[in-house]
Amino acid sequence: MVEQHQLSRKEIEVRIEMIRDIMVYCGTVNGLAHPETIKYSQELDHMLNKLEVSKSVV
């Protein structure tokens, strides 16, 4: 995922909720060990890390 600009904290929070919802659906349909579910889990981790960094840069 290549981002052209810095995301605001609110944009990051919205993406986190969206990715979380998709991940839960994918896990329900395909199983928790499915590669697609894992991909969303990793993407969620990445966005959660971005949120933490954005909180420390005030």
C-alpha cells in the first residue's frame, strides 16, 4: 500500500474500523488461518501502528 500523503488521525481511525470489519467478515467466511484473513490482520496491525505514531507526534 503506497500512500501519497500523510493521513490524519481521523482517516487512520476510519480505515482501522473498515479493515477490522472486513477482516472479521473474511475470518468468518474463510477461517482465521486463511491467507486473505491474515493479510487483513497484517494491514490492521500496520494501521494501528500508524495510529500510535500519530498520537506521539503532537
